[in-house]
Amino acid sequence: MHVKNDGFLKKLFQSRESCPGTDLRDPEQDSETLLQYIQQAREDWISSLSNFEQAEDEELIDYYIYKMKACQVRYNYLLKKAKEIGLKQDIHCL
């Protein structure tokens, strides 16, 4: 069986590897990095909310709804990881 466009999947997985904050294997070792990931996730969430509020095209509105949800899930995941390792920081002051 030959799969067409196998280069697409390769590029997709490579882009995931280069995206900061998506690979948190051992956050206990680097709490500073975890705090940076949390800050970036919060900024991404706020940005997607702002973009949603300004979107006029129906397809863009749908896109930003999904993006907001994805950002929210990522942010909550990172907060959960921070809580698990006992990391306490005022996230809003980052």
C-alpha cells in the first residue's frame, strides 16, 4: 500500500517538535521553562479570544472558537502540571 503525500505528515510532526511548550516530558527538572510555557499559553489564549472578537467571516469565527478551546486546554494542562510539582507563582504577574 502506497500512501500519497507522506511528506505532509512528516512536516506536520516536525512542526510539532519545533513548537515550544508542546513537549513537556519532565517539568520537575525545569520549573522556569514550565512558567514560560504557562505564560505563553495564557498569551495565546488571550490572543485567540481577541482574534475571535474581531473575526467577521463565519469560517474564521469557527476557527477561533476551536483555537480558543485548544489554548484553554493547553493552559489548564500546564497549570495542572505546575500544581503537581508544587510550583507556586502568581501567573498573572509573569
